Amino acid sequence: MDGITIALSKGRIFDETLPLLAAAGIEPLENPETSRKLIIPTTRDDVRLVIVRATDAPTYVQYGAADIGVAGKDVLLEHGGDGLYQPLDLKIAKCRMMVAIPAGFDYANAVRQGARLKVATKYINIAREHFAAKGVHVDLIKLYGSMELAPLTGLADAIVDLVSTGSTLKANNLVAVEHILDISSRLIVNQAALKLKREKIVPILDAFASVVGP
Ligand code: ATP
Ligand code: MG
């Protein structure tokens, strides 16, 4: 394919990428929230969007099925970033990776005592590194969603999850106890595509950069 394929996930990443696409003269011809189509043409006949699961965006770009994509730092850290060029922090979909516990659990004391903690998360690699760096012993339990449920049911003592407003934690009587890292979404580019389709990709990167600012 001579044109450019851009991998985006539905929801916040799609919504917050729209103004960046517009700066590159790219407007989707269909709304992925209402359309069932997974390949969406745009106002530029050399650019199409593919709608992927957020965690799959790096995989599409890594293998060149998409030339460009947008992925959260969380997703990139779990994926590993192999074969991906990450030229730009888009400063969208901002949130924080946190450790959270049920209100009333004395986490600091458990850590001090050297207790072995059960931690449920979708972010196994990020959690493993975080607790290893702190010297905290953990058994990690992989979940695919609704992490907040794990401490409430006795599945885990703590969770590692993304927090933005904190209202989901609060609604489930959980409190954040450690900030692991700040998260935002990055532009990802297939390294071979960047070489072969440079004259099409670089202006898109420049347009995005001009909206994002320094
Ligand atoms: P789903 O919610 O359908 O299970 P997902 O969690 O993989 O899918 P999104 O919720 O759209 O996908 O999240 C996409 C990206 O947005 C995440 O990888 C993360 O970087 C960021 N993100 C996740 N939750 C929040 C949040 N509450 N506020 C801001 N950004 C977030
Ligand atoms: Mg989500």
C-alpha cells in the first residue's frame, strides 16, 4: 500500500487525536463509535484509519500493518516498543499509574514487615519493575479489566491501575498509595515505513508536533 495507514483505538485516544489529524488535513469520513467499520477512509485519499484495541496499536505498527499509531505509555511499556520509533509525546489521554489499596489496609506497615503482597493488575511488567525497585515482595495476578474488584473480593491486597480523577477508586472504597509514573499517549511509527514513505510521514509528524507544542 502506497498510502498511509494510521492505527487508533476508539474512545479517548481517537477523540483526542482528531485535532492533531485535522492539522495534517486528515478528517475521518465515518465515526468509529457508531460505524461498525474497522477501516475508516479520510478526507485524504492517501490516508486511512484502522480501529484497533488500545493494547494492539503497537503490534499493528511493529509489523507494518499500520505505518503510524497512537498508544499510551502504559501500553508501550507492556509491549516493549520493539521495532517502534516513538518521536513524539502527544500529551493526550493523561493519567497516572498508581498502586491502590482498600481504605484501612496498612500498606506501609505491611511493606515494612516484609509481607508478601498479592497485587492484581493488567500491567504486569510495570508492576514487576516497580516493586522490584522498591524491594517489595509481590505475587502478581494478571487481570484484563475491573482491577478495582480484586481487593474487594479478596483476590488481591492491592492493585496497580491507571487513575485520572480518582472517582472509580473512591466509588470502590480504595485509596491510591503510590504514584508509579505519569502516563500520556505517544505517536508510534514503523521504522521501515519511515524510511520508505518519508515524504508522506514526516509532514504528518510535523503537523502533529505543531499542535502539541514544545
Ligand atoms: P477498555 O477500556 O475498552 O478495556 P483500554 O483500557 O485498553 O480499553 P482505553 O480505556 O481507551 O483503552 O485507554 C486507552 C489509553 O488511554 C490507555 O492505554 C491509557 O494510556 C489511557 N487511559 C486509560 N484510562 C485513562 C483515564 N482514566 N484517563 C486518561 N487516560 C486514560
Ligand atoms: Mg479503559
